[in-house]
Amino acid sequence: MKKAIVIGCPGSGKTTFSEKLHNCTGLPLFYLDAIWHKPDRTHISREEFDQRLAEIGELEEWIIDGNYSRTIEVRLKMCDTVFLFDLPTEVCLQGATERLGKTRYDMPWIDTALDPKFKEEIVSFRETVLPTIYELIEKYKDGRKIVIFNSREQADEYLEQL
């Protein structure tokens, strides 16, 4: 594993797993949320985001944490390992709720309430985003290690085996 992406529903535990994976492997870790968001709650342009993603992709080693559906196919083409968090919606909602009021290394601000639009993104993820992710994984599976977690315990067990 030299180039890994960690994808899945918001609140599923991607960022926590990515941090632990980074600590186990020493691979450089890049958070898409930290790239996209500015401290004033605005974001960079798509062009700037895509350029930054391309620069990361050119590096010899990395972990990229984050879903950002628009760029999943690009990242699938660049990586050698895919970690997909396919967890129940209730678990993801709980994960998003539990991080309210906490400082996060991947976000430049502290959320104090679950934004209704963000909550809807979590609730609709299984229907609107996940099928496309599975289609893309099937399309790009050759030459890549695909690891699908259906629980956070599975993710922890994977890390223990590293």
C-alpha cells in the first residue's frame, strides 16, 4: 500500500481510521475537508481543489481521506488501495452528532449543531451515493486492494493486523 483512499458516508469513521492508518504506516495523510473548506466557512474553487488533488496524486505515497463524490473516480484511478466504510445510516448519524462541539484536525471550525442539509446528505447516502461508489469500485478493482468495512470494529481489527 502506497496510495490509499478512504471513502464512505459522512460520520462513518473515515477520518478517525485515516489518522490511525497514517500512524501505523507513516504514509502522508491529506484531508479533503481541510483542502476544500476555508476558516470563514466558504470553500476554494473546484478548479483549485482539482489542482490540489492532482498535486497530491503525483506524490509517491499518500492517504486521502474524504468522500467528495465528484472526485471519487479520479482518486480511484490514482490509488492502489480503497477503504470503503459501508456502515448503517444510524451509525453515521451518531458519529456526526458525537463530533459536534469538538475540535477536528480536518475542519477549520467547530460545528455546534447538525446542519439539516448535512443530515440529509447522511440519510440519503445509501440511496444516492453508495450505489455509484460500488459501480466505480467494480470498474477500477483490477490492480487495487479493496477493503470494505461494515462496522468500525472491522476497521479496528484491520488496523490491529497491520
